[in-house]
Amino acid sequence: MARTAVQTAQTLIQLYDDTCCGELFRIGWAQLRSLAGVSKLGDDYLRRMGEEVAEAGYVLVPMDHYLIMADSECFDAATEAVPRVLERYLPEEKLSAEMEEDEEDEEVEYDEDEED
């Protein structure tokens, strides 16, 4: 019997909680199709599954040969992009525009402080 995307997502959540709480969980596409009871997992089906698990605090990451599922808290320890390094990769016009905005913001803040 085929499961809806929501039912499949809920089953994945139960499976994850029973086996991998706090870790990354990997399931092959063939296994997922079997779990869903369908021969093909379309984009809409996967999108709806992703929405359902996201509402429950999980993340689905489709890969070439499998799908990764994790509790969103698994990513809390991920390294954050360093702003100074990130600035080196901004397009020049974007960087110039942001610098101008920052200068305008500083002027507004300075003017507001002077009035007090």
C-alpha cells in the first residue's frame, strides 16, 4: 500500500527517533521507495516530505544515491562563516553598496545620538 508524502515523512521521523537520535541518518533511494510503497519519488513528493519533517524540526538532504535525515539540532555545532573571510567573496558592487549602506547607517545613528 502506497503512503502519502506526509505519512512517509512521519514514518522516517519515527525510524530516525528509534535508531539515530542525535546523529545523521542515511537511507538509500530504493529503501525509501520501499518504505513509501511507490515506484518513483517525484519532486513534489520529496518537497512535501521535506516540509513535513522541517515542521517537526528535522532536515532532509537529497544526495545522488541516498537521502540524509537529521535533527536540526545536529547542525548547531556547525562552523559559522567568518565575516572577515566572507567579505573576500562578495562581488565588488555588492561590497561597495553594503559599505555605503553601513556609512549611511552610521550617520543616522550618530545623528540620533547627538539629539539626545
